Amino acid sequence: WGVVCTGACSIHPTSDDSPLPFARLWDKADIQSHALMTEAVHRHGSLAGIELWHGGASVFNRASRLAPLSPSGTPWMATHLGFMSNLRPKVMDRGDIRDLLRWQAEGAKRARSAGFDIVYVYAGMGYLPYEFLLPEYNLRTDEYGGSVANRVRLVQQMIEVTKDAVGET
């Protein structure tokens, strides 16, 4: 068998990559759109995978008009010139982190409803979970910043809520 995967697929309107083309899985209407893809993939005997994604400080949010989120409020362009948005992001508080974990779990459940076989926690390429991993970008002094163990905490929690949402498969 083979696996056909989406690219990064947004889990919430705070991760709106407009005007760039991007996939999203925000609500029931999005489930229907993705189900068309998973059905076609399954008809050809392959597995369907989805990369659940939150863009953090790198997104434009031009359609949603919501503030981008980040660990410390540093615009992504401040540390990575020429890459994506230069908007001033909101420093995530504990409530925002709880929301992100909920959005991840809800996205995983919607992904399973759409027929995806593999659900990824997208934590690379400068997006929100990755931003928490970088010491030059994550300047937090709470349990999500400082040591390596603290900086990986969010990614670990995202993996846990995803596994809880999709079950043993």
C-alpha cells in the first residue's frame, strides 16, 4: 500500500494562511470536502494521511483577522527574515495553550470523520509547535519555556491529545 497525505491543514481560524492556498479542517463543512479526497485515495487501495497544522506567528490571518499566536510574541520575521508574516503575534497564555490542545483534538476527530487513516501532529518548518522548540524564539519562563524538557512539552501534549482523539488506531 501507499499513503497519500495532505500538506499542512489548518486546525483553527487563528491559523489562516490567506491569501496563500491552504487546506483547513475547521468545521463540519470542511469534513465533507476532505471526505471526497479520502474516498478517492481509498478507492485506489492507499491510506490517507493529514498533517494537522497551526501556523503560529508565520500566518497572515488576512481572512480571519485574528492575531497570530506565538510562544513569546515575537514576529516570525524578526528571527527568520523573508519568511511569511510580519504581524505582531499574541503571546499565548495558558488559556490559549488549552485552546490549542482542544483545537488539535477536535481537528483529529474531524480528520477521522473525514476518513483519514493517519493523523499527523505537524511540528516542523517554523510553525507554532516548532516555535515552542526554538530557544531563540521561545522566551517563556513558565513550564513551556527554558529547558529542552519544557520546550518540548507542548509537542508532547499535542501528540497525547491527538492519540486520545483518534483512539488505538
